[in-house]
Amino acid sequence: MKFFIDTANLDEIREAESWGILSGVTTNPSLYAKTGGKLADFEDHMVKICRACEGLPVSAESVAETTEDMIADGRRLAALAPNIVVKLPICEASLPATHALAKEGVRVNMTLVFSAPQALLAARAGARYISPFVGRFDDIGDNGLDQLETVVSAVKNYSYGYWDAEGGPEIITASVRTPHHVTQAALMGADIATVPFAALKKCVHHPLTDAGLKSFAADWAKVVAAQ
């Protein structure tokens, strides 16, 4: 499974990239707002992210509400860098926009997916990536992993005529909160997990690993003291 980082913070992206595990970046308006970014600087910031992880897909989200504006946004964003992926929310307006952009070779990440029918429509329209959410289901007392498993199984039953040469459409497990979400997504065969940096760091750690490191350090200190 591939790891994307879900952030617009350049320092987090650069650190994750230095680990050698990063396969892409996803952003959204909320994540950009957390950086303190301004509207006038948005496109420049996306370019900086693309340069920080050259060659890896970077999802930049449109906030347009009509098909025509989504297409225009998609073209403009895709022109910023060759690794830009246009992020659109699943809705009536975004399906024809996705179809039009896909025919032009523009990659779309269809986001805010919460059901298998939504995912299947996104794939059929030509989305390169499909982002079903997990954690937001958990927030309302539902089981997001069950929903993810349904989406993965349904989408993987078919081919769609777009992005076959790239192995697409790929399923991005989104709204990831815990290492357990990552584990279960991998077991289901989801292609990608996009993970906030805090959750990504949790994946590195385990209580027994931390205890073992502490024990090794303490024992080595005894060896050094015995000289």
C-alpha cells in the first residue's frame, strides 16, 4: 500500500519525504487554512508542495460549485505543475467535470466519497483516484472500515477505460485517524492511505518498540559505565 500525507504543511511534507515512504500528497481548503495561507498565495503554495515532492501526485482541491467552473479550475490547477491532481467533491456538477477533464488527460481525485455507488460513479466518470472517508463515519457512530471494504470490493470488480496504464482508478483511504485504520485498509487491498502527519508518526511507534529501545539504551549505558 502507498502512503500519501494529508497536509498542506511544507515542513511535514519534507520530513515525510525524507523517510523514503512518501508516494503523494493530498490537501484541501481546511488544511491550507491551517497553514495560515491566503487566497492570493494558494497556487504558489501548491507549486512549492509539488517541488518538495517532485514527481509525486499532489491533490489540489477546487472549491468551484458549477461544472463549468470546476473544469476551468481543473485546467488552471493542472497547468501549475505536471504532478498536480485536481481534487473535486462527488456531486452532480463534478461528474461531468471529471469526465471532461479525464478526456483531456487531467487526473482527478474524487473526494468526500461515503458509499459504493458514489465511488462507482466516480470511477465510471474517469476519476484517477477515489477517496472514501473512514474516520468521519466513526465520528457518527458508524463503522468506516466496513464502508471502505464495500467500496474497495465494488470498484475493483471492474475496469473503466481510464488510467488503465497507470493502474487506476486507485482507492485512497481518507480521513485516517489511527494505525488500525491503516492496517485494515491494507488488508482490504486499498491502494493508498492518505494520513495526517500526526497519525503517520503513530504508525512508526509501538509501545513494545518504545520499551525495547529504552531497555537497550539503559543496558548500553551500563556497558559504557563499566569501562
